[in-house]
Amino acid sequence: MSEPIVVQKMPMSADVEEGKSYYWCACGKSAAQPFCDGSHKGSDFVPTEYKADATRTVFFCACKHTDNAPLCDGSHSRI
């Protein structure tokens, strides 16, 4: 698999806590979207770490085509 699976064509919101690390699923196979559950094993994909700089709601990319991984950059509007 060289292309990620598009989970949905809109971002996924998640509440994050300052100082905590989150691992974003880059392949689209995780059942724990938008986070990694290890489903990428055996592929060329690896999760992307996101370290929260504040406690807040962030919008993670779910189309897996963002140029600002792991956050949404609006790429879903072009696929």
C-alpha cells in the first residue's frame, strides 16, 4: 500500500492535553482514528507524533493527504 486510505473528507476533532503526545494514523487503516493503533505494520507508513502545546481542541487530518501532518490543511477539498 503506497497511498493512504481516505477515512473521510473532513477533519476529525480531538481534545488534547498540553504536554501529552498523540500519534496520528498516516495510513488510514487504524480503527482508533485519527490515532494510530498499529495497523500500519508491514507497510511503508509510520505514525506522526503530535505533541500538544496547549490543552484545546485540534483538527486532525482524516483524508491523510495534508501537507501539514498531522493537522488538517484543507487538502480534503481537493480529493
